[in-house]
Amino acid sequence: MNSYVDILCVVMPILYAVLVLIYGLTFFKGSPRLERIRFPLLLATAALHLAYLTARGVVFDHPPITSVFEIMSLLAASITIAYCYIEWRTHTSNTGAFILFLSFAFQTVSSIFIRDNVVIPAYLHSFVLGFHVSAALLGYTGISLSAVYGFLYLMLYHEIKSTRFGLIYNRLPSLEMLEAMSHRSEVFGFAALSIAIGIGLVWLPRVFDTFSYWDPKLVGTLAIWLLYAVALGAKRSLGWQGRKTIVISLVAFGFVFLSMTVINLYLSGFHSFH
């Protein structure tokens, strides 16, 4: 089983690279043959990723949440599964290459740097921690999807503004659709992140003697939450729409990436993963 985990650790980034290539080729060039195989391959990759995560849990006797690189793999799987649902419900696959590139990036970093943690603290077996991490992952998934749709919105916006009605204009959904998809993902991510923060603020002080409200990871997460609260509040009360809210969502995603890398690895105290 251990060798199976090691093999999948290498295979997963390769599968995601193939997926991004296929979705990219069908977006930029079009290929009926590739269009027929891309969604079955997507489903197979998602299923294999879940098998990989399950196998890690079985082999090392803990959920795959003991390091930032295990979390990255979970986030890659969450983004992929969310995109499977989006493509199935909307029958729109033209955003696949851009979304799945995030899964490829997170899983590649995870596979390169992941370590096998055999001895872990007792609190990592906690069901409460499982809910906390699951809610945070769902929040980050929504934020990631919102950022991708926001990036595509800006690409299409600039193409329309410059009156270059080329490939991007012809292949992407409308500005209104991209904004709506970004907003829905944003609302979902904000709600899930709110739950994760609430659980953390109640549970973490009871578990860690060194708990501090000034922990960089906690401060960074609250900063992300506040950015989204401002964006959603401005959209509702001030009527903000379009580029303003899209730019805020992209800035918040930058904080997410910073939180999962630099802050998690180098700055956090009790809230760090090693």
C-alpha cells in the first residue's frame, strides 16, 4: 500500500498536466476527439485523487491534514471535484483549462515537497479539527474558483474594451455569466470560511496553551475574510459590480496563496503545519 501511495504521488501531477493540456487544446484549437474524452478523464482523475488521499489516510493512520502539502493536495482535489460539478450542471467546459491549472499547481507543489508523517500530535485525530479543516478547504475552494472566474472576466473585459473580438471573446461565457459564477463562488467561499473561523476561535484556545489571537495565520485568514466581507457588502449596499468586486476577489486570493505558503511554513506558531 505504501508503494501505491508513492506511485500515485508521482502520477497525480502528470494526470493534471494531461488534463490541462487537453482542455487547453480544445479551448484554443478545438478537437472533437479530445472533447469526447476530456470529461471521462476528468472524472477518472478526480476518482484517483480521492483514492490517493484515502490511501494516505489508511497507510499513515491519520487524515491527510498534517502538513501544508497534504492540505494542498486536498485543496487540489476539492477544486477538481467542484469543477466536475460545474461542468456537469452547466455543460460548459471552456473554463476547464484555467480552473484545472490551479489543481495542477497545488498538486505539483504537494507531490514535490510532501513528507510522510507517521507520528503526529493527538489533536490531529480530532473530529472537530476535521470539521474545521473541511470548512476551511471548502472556503478556499470557493475563493479559488471565484479568482479564476474573476481572472477570465478581466481577460474578456479587456478584449471587449480593445474591440479585439478574438478567441477569448468567442470561447468564454459572457461577462455577466463570468461575474455571476465568480460571485456565487465568492459567497460560498465566504460562508464556508466564516464557519471555519468560528470553529477555530472556539476550539483552538481549548487545545493549545500557546494560542494567540495575533498568530499570523489567524490574522491572515481574518484579513481574507474581511476583504470578502467588504466586497460582498459593497456589492449589496453600494451597488458595486463588475471590475471593482472582481479585483477585490483576486487580491483576496493572493492573501490565500500567501497564507498557505509563506505564513504557514515560516511565520505561524501553534497554527503551523510541519
